[in-house]
Amino acid sequence: SAVISQKPSRDICQRGTSLTIQCQVDSQVTMMFWYRQQPGQSLTLIATANQGSEATYESGFVIDKFPISRPNLTFSTLTVSNMSPEDSSIYLCSASHMALEGTEAFFGQGTRLTVV
Amino acid sequence: GENVEQHPSTLSVQEGDSAVIKCTYSDSASNYFPWYKQELGKRPQLIIDIRSNVGEKKDQRIAVTLNKTAKHFSLHITETQPEDSAVYFCAAHSGNTGKLIFGQGTTLQVKP
């Protein structure tokens, strides 16, 4: 198993500013992901955080808006840049031990972001 | 690209009845299919999963079936209880990319 600590748990931010969300896993994991979950909606994959290299972004998400770092196997950050009210959402960090074989994905508690 | 369709979006059952949620996926390389339960304000929690080399798996009141040919998998909850009320998500894991793609979710309400 893996325990994921994500912070901050919530924040209210002014439009035009940026927020960095941190994700710390208690064990070395192979895969780390960032998801966005709008209220009452499903989890939409933003990107795969790759250790030591640029993240792999899904369609509709770009590095300039959502820069991601993963300096090692247990830590990743997601920055939401130049925020607008449309960025208000819950952002979730996820991690799993296996890559291609598939295994349980664990989630952080989420960051509830409100942009005013 | 990868896509997972989930139905129904809402499901209301009487306590003690069964509930069935169905999902289809598009990526032929999908090899692992977990189901998550998310309670209000909480993070998703794994409740059961199945691999592509298995057709059915059961854990007490919860079972999952997989039809690889049809790219279809289902969650079955028997003898439902009020505490089963939550949002349930199916997901498909790609054996090519390692990504986990989620269905749209099903809000299950179990009436006492």
C-alpha cells in the first residue's frame, strides 16, 4: 500500500495568481498522476508525472498552465498557473507501484481550489 | 484515445436489493479494471479490482465480471445497505501507457 499526503487541502486564490500543490508518498512508487475533479463529476487525468523528465499531458492540458515536477520517486508538485474561476476544482494526486501491469492506485486527500 | 463509459449515472435501490453498474472501455491494451467508491468529500477508495485474465471476482457482497471480447465489465452489489450509498467509479488501466482512465461515475442511493 501507499499513504499519500497532499497539501494544501484547500485554498482560495485570486485570479491571475498561481498555486502549487504538493504530493508526498510514503514509499517509492513507479507511477504518479494528477487528476482534476469538478464538483459532482468524474476524475479527469491531467498528466502523468515522470521522474526526472517532463510530464506527459493529456489532451486539453498544457505545461504552461499546469507545470508538474517530480524530482524523485516519492514527491511531485502540480502548479495551477494564471488562475481563473474556471480552474476552481478539486485536484487529486495519485500513485501506484506498477506501471504496465496495473495495480491499485492510491489517492491523496485532494486540494479544493476556489478562484475568486 | 482511451475512453470509459459508465451507466447508469444514478441508481436508487431499496435496502436489501441488488445494484448493478456497467462500464465499457475502448483501449484494447487495458489489462486491469478497478472499482472505486467515493464518499462525499473523501478520496476515492478501491473496493474491488479484476485483471484481464480473469472473468469474475467476488468479495463478500461485491462482485465484478469482465468480458474482454465485448470490452465490458460490471460491478454487482448484493444485499445493499444504506452505507453503500456513495459515488462509484469504474476505471481501466492501459498496459501500454500505465494510465488509469475513469468512467463518469454512478451515484448509488440505498433507501432504508
